[in-house]
Amino acid sequence: MGVGVFVDALVRVGGVLRGRGVGFIVVGSLVLPLAYGVDWVVHDVDLFLIGRSTLTDAEFFEGIAREFDWDYGLNAFGGMYYEVVVNGEVVRVDLMENLLDVYIPEAMINDALSIRVNGEEFRFIRIEALIVLKAREATDEAEEFLEKLAEKIADPGTGIELDKERIRKYINQYPEEERESITHKIQTTGIYIE
């Protein structure tokens, strides 16, 4: 699937959520092509909810799915996801929040970029935040993600300059006992922050 179907899903679901007063920022790999112009294979749309919870407002979010004929279920982190049909393709949109293993600090949310997509303004976490989140995830998939991203960043053609100070600031938002591990995972994938 090309990035276009994910963009359409973002605009569609994002528009509905906004219309219902639900705040969110884009936190997954869709950040790379849309906010940084990086050629990246995207698998889903990850939205971090602000001010509403699928856990405490399950009926509200399920009602939206029924109204727009979207399938829905629960993801591995206990949050809800929608499956939206776009141009004949099924696109998964994860509605994330600080639940179980997911923790996105306020500093990352406050630093979000505003980007226009199809004439609509959306907020995206910065690439530095995405790197820290993936390192903290500590899965083989996340490690592979960071290794591929390190290759892209190393290519001068992408024009990406990481703000190493910002990465360290984000790492410091986590408990002290996690910081060394996060830093180590980032550096072993080829992204140097010292």
C-alpha cells in the first residue's frame, strides 16, 4: 500500500475525531514521510489521544466506529483501533494513550510539529521522539525500525539533522532506571547521540 491510503485514513479518522472534540497527535511511522519526506513503508496510522480515553469512553469510540461503518477492536496495548476501508484497502488506525507499556511524556506532546496534510493541520511528534519511543519499545521490530532509520539519517540526501540535545531531553523524561537502556538501544542501532 502506498502512503496515500494512510494519508486518506488519517484525514478521514482525524476529521471525525476533531469534529467530536477529540485531540490527538500522530505518533507512528507515518511521521517519517509526512513530516520529514523520508521514503518509508508505512503499515498503519498511530494516533495518540489527548483528553479522551478509549478505556473510560469505550462506548463513545465504539459509537463512532458504528456510525461510519468502521471495524474496531483492542490492540496489544489495551487501546482501541479502527479498520477503515480506503480505496479498497483496509487501513488500521490505532488510538493510543498512556496505557500499559505505552508512555509518551508531556514534553514530546508539547514539542509536536504542525504540518498541513491535504489542507488540514495535523500535529506530529518529532523524529527525535519517534527514535526514543522505538528504543524504549525494546522489540526486534523496533530495533529493525531504528536500524533502517539510522541508514536513512546517515544518507545526506535526506537532509535530516537530528537534535541530539532534544533526544537526551526526551530520554530524561523516563524513570532513571530506564534511561541507560534507552540510550544504549539507540546507539547500538547506529544513531549516535553523544
